[in-house]
Amino acid sequence: MAQEVYHEAEPAKASLLYDPKVRGIAFQVILIALLVLGIWWIVDNTIVNLRRSNISTGFGFLRGRSGFDISDRMIDYGSDSSYGRALVVGILNTAVVAISGIITATIVGFLVGVGRLSNNWLIRKLAMVYVEVFRNIPPLLVILFWYQGVLALLPNVRDSFALPFGSFLNNRGFYFPRFVWGDGSWLILAGLLAGILLSWYVARRAYARQMATGQRFPVFWTSLALIVGMPLLGYFLGGLPVSMDFPQKGTFNLTGGTNVKPEFLSLFLALSFYTASFIAEIVRAGIVGVPKGQTEAYSALGLRSGQGLRLVVIPQAMRIIIPPLTSQYLNLTKNSSLAVAIGYPDLYAIGGTILNQTGQAIEVVVIFGIVYLGISIFTSVLMNWFNTKMALKER
Amino acid sequence: MKHIAISVLGAAAAIGLMASAASADTLSDVKAKGFVQCGVNTGLAGFSAPNDKGEWTGIDVDFCRAVAAAVFGDGTKVKFTGLSAKDRFTALQSGEIDILSRNTTWTINRDTALGLNFAGVTYYDGQGFMINSKKLPGVNSALQLSGAAICVQSGTTTELNLADYFKANKMEYNPVVFEKFEEANAAYDAGRCDAYTTDQSGLYAVRLQMSSPNDHVVLPEIISKEPLGPSVRQGDDKWLDIVKWTYFALLNAEEAGVTQANVDEMKNSDNPDIKRLLGSEAETKIGTDLGVSNDWVVNIVKATGNYGEIFERNVGQGSPLKIARGINALWTKGGLQYGMPIR
């Protein structure tokens, strides 16, 4: 009975115009067609206009000789290298500052975030002041503060601050000795690898033994001895292959050693400390978000507060922390393009130079878009994987 | 749905309007809007910098005023856009400005691949180096700069010449590259670099902005040719002609001895050359053929003076820079400035 009534009400027999499903699809098709038409029209218009003003187009310019030098570079590059290689130098510089920034910001952020929940009044208030100061200042200002307010005020080369281990600090940056790896250095690396592998094995065995017999084994000290001892053994077996290259005073600058330039330092410090203030709040929110019952539960089980935090609270807080943390990592990476204000040769700065030397504005901007999008998507994928790993596993 | 469709159409229409703004008839566009939009340096003393009253001054600025005077008979009908080295070509290509008059070096790449046309050379320059003689007492040649940190502005021919010069002389250096002129100046003044490099005229201007100008010396080497001049978009010959002949008119006025002070009186001169130049020849068509009025040269000289006057006022003896005419003198006085005949 009821079914028959339902059949009569079926709108398919009426006009297709009133079928919500058909209508929905029709509208979507129209929208996509308009979108494609719009994009095609914009692209066509651009190409026609560029051709009319006799501006050359295409990505062929990337193979041309760049003709300019870059001071900070991870790979071999000179003025004879191509524009494409210059871009790679820029991408790597962006990656270096982003990765080192993310690591430092995470460490500082976690410390400050936990500090905000400390029982110690001084630590709690200091952490609060830190967060409120740094997250309320625009990142560009923080960068300029480090560059012009701190590093530019350091003494010049002749009056460098001498630091321990043959390091120097002056307004050209931070100089420290560099290891020169001679023949036989591979033994040290081999020793390090062997040390790590052995430590992992020891830790596994110790865990298995504790599970079986309840006896504990000093895993930490054994691993430390292995990781330090094995490379040392390699060092002696290889016939002391490593020497040091100390920075020395040259005509203009210190020569030798490794030089971390003030442009990198200020960008790195600014981005780390700026982003850390946001991460601190995320961490605090994550920890506070774990129900109080959990704290009471671990106390009832007899865990100390440090243990409880490490084994019970943080693992649960991580689930709240990771998704917003990803956004902060992406922000830090994108904020690194502010490097242009202080002359650190990141992707944006080098791309800008290429844009100006070749006049290929549209192409360079497209490359900017693709690279930043690529880096961001890569970070997101990585963090989503990490998130899935940390997610609650119901057993 | 409807809303999205409408906004997509709206956005497309807006982009269409923007694209059509850079049309091929700049003269009509300029006349329609009532002023010349001129791209200049954000602050290079002698070339284009705001003075203490907030008015733009300098050779590059005065050249734009001369073009405005030729088109409108009024040198004030011009608006200035301050541009960094990096933004300048895009601003011209996209039609944001009508003339780029921003100490820009004429090179084949810019003339061809960038879609520009250079209208002349308003200043023959060359690249040099400046150092702080207090900090580096023994240095008196650029060849002693091996290993130095050098401040330079990005996206300039300067940056390229620098790389070539150090490579050719087998010297090492450490470039510290800034996007903005002001940032490079500040970093050099703070001691971030041992040397500063740009066009020599620019070095004299930068020197005046340092905290203690007398400590800084410009080294004698000139490592490149830097012919600086105004440029326009390719594909608009009429506008190129106006800009080009404004430049030649300034030179011819100087050669004929026509100055801001005596231009009205010179209109009555019997000299046929001067009569032709100032449009007082009977039945003359020189100005109208160019697309401007026949008394265009009178308007130009009234607005800015002749080339020599512009030079002396902005970078020469009448300015703090005190740069000698040198190769920028007229060809009759042993220089390179040569105005094509107006006839």
C-alpha cells in the first residue's frame, strides 16, 4: 500500500528540470565550463599581449648563463652556472632555513609551552611574557630586529669577539672551525653507524629481558658508550685522519673555517622564536586538553609527575597538537620569503633577481607558486602521516 | 551556483579591463588621463629623490617633466611612481607607467627580450667602488678587493658587472645582495660590507647619505659602461618618437644657447636654426608631425631648462654632488651628448 503511494510521488515522470540530481549535475557542468573558459581566456589573453609587446616567453631562459654570484650556497654555483641552477640554490637555501627553523621552533615551543603550565611562578610568567611579546609582533619586524638591532651592532672583523674552540663572532656572522676529513675518515662514519645499530640491538634485548624477567639494564649509558666509543675507535684505527681548519684573520674577513652569515642567522632566529610562541600555545592547549582524570590515574598508579607527563599526558596531547602544528610549520616555511628584506638569498630573493635580469615575470611567479606549493604539500603529507601514526590505536 | 557563476564572470571581466589598459596608443591614453605617469628611483640624489619640500628632483625626474611639457605645454602634468630595480620593468610592461626614467642602463637584452625601447642616453655613467678609508686604510684600487664583502643591489647590471670583473681578475668576493637601494646603503654604512658598488654617479650620491661622508672614498677604477636613459614599451613608435625627440630638443636647446631665462626673447631670433627649433618658423609642421604643439621646445625649456641646466642643477656645480660634465658634455665641447638635428 504504502509503496504504491510512494511510487506515484516519484518525480522522474515529471520534467527533468525539477529533478534535483539532474539539476545539480547541470549546474556543475555549467560552472566547470565557465571556469575552463575563463582560465583559457586569461591564458590566451596573456600570451597574445606578451607577444604583442615583444616579450619573449617560455621556460627556455632557465638554461641561460646567470651571470650573478650568490654568497650562501649549498651546491657548487658560480656566475657561469645557469638560471635554473641559481633557482635550485635558492630552493635549497629556503629548505635549510625552513628545516632548521622548524626544528628549533619546535624545541623552544615545547619548552615554553610546558613552562606556561609549570608550578613555578617565575617560569610560568616568563613563558607567558615570551609568548605575548613574540606572537604580537609582525615577523618582518622580528627579522629586522635581529638583523639591524642585534647582529649589526656586533664589532667589526678586526675586533671580533673570540669565543671558545677558535670561534669568532662579529658583524659578518659567526665563524667556527671546520673539520677537514682526510683519508680513512670513512672508518669514523662506519663506527658511528655500528654504534647506532648496536645500541638499537641492545635496547631491544634489554626490553625483551625486562618483559621476561623484570630485570633492568642500563640502556642509556651503554648506548652512549657505544655511539661515542665506536667512532673514536674508527678515528684511531684510521690513523687520526681528521684535522681542523680554524678561522684566521685575512685582509678583509676571517678566512677558513665555516661562516654562518648574519643574514641567515637573523632569519633563522627570528622565524624560530616567532613561530615558537605559537607552538607554545598549541602545546599548552594540547596538554590542558587531556582530561584531569588521566593525571589522577597515573598518580594513582604510582608514576612520578615527570614519568606521567612523558608516558601518559604527552602521547595523548600529541593528537591535539599535531594538526595545528602542521599549520605553523607551513607558516614558517612561507614566512621565510621575508628573507628578501635582509638580503638572504632564498628562493624568493634569487627568483626576484632572475625575474629582473630576464624580465620573465610570469614564468618566475609560476615557479614561485609551484615550489612553495610543493614544499607545503610535502610538509602536510609528512605531518599527516605522523598524525596517523600518533592517532589513538584501539586494541 | 548563480552567485559563483556571476563572480567568475565578474573576475574575468575585471582582468579583461586590466589587460586592455596597456594599449598601443600611449599618447592618446596620456592625453585622456591628463598626465604622464613616470617611473623613477625611490631615492637617488641627483637623479630622482624627494627634496625637503617633498617635491621630486633630479635628472630623471626633470626629463619626465620635459616630456609632460612637450605633450601638455605644462611641466607639472606628471605623476611619479617610485620603483625598486626589481619592479621597474614589470611596471613599464604592464602599463602601470608610461615612461621608465630610473637610471636604467641601456643593454641589448633589455632592448629586445624585455620588450623595451630606449629613447636616448641622458647620463653616460660607469660602475665603480666605494670603500671606507678609515676602516681600510691601505686600499686605493679595486684590484686590492680580493676577499672583500661587497654590498650590491639585486637585479641590476651592476650585479652582473661585479661578477664579471672579479672573475676576469681572478679575485674572490662575497656578494651581499639587497633588493632595495636603501637597504644596501644601510648595510654598507653599518659595516656589513667592505665595499659598495654601483654606478659612479650613484656612489657620490650614496656617499653624502653616509653617517660620516668624509671617511668614504670612491676608488678610481670604472669597470663598465653604463649608459643611463629613459625607456618606453615596444610597439608604440609615436610615443617613442615624442620621448626621443624631447631628449634631442633638450640637447639642441643647449647647443643653440636657449635657456630657461632667455627662451621668450630667443623666439624672436633671426637665426633660422633657432626659429625652427622654437617653432617660430612660418607654416612649421615639426611639432604637429610629432603629435604635439609647434611651440613644444619652448614649453620644454620653460619647464626644465636645457640639458646643461638640468645637469648643473641636479648633479653638477649647482648641487651637493658637484660632478663634472666630463663625457656628458655636448659633442661640441668634447663630450658624447649629440642632439640629432631638428629640421
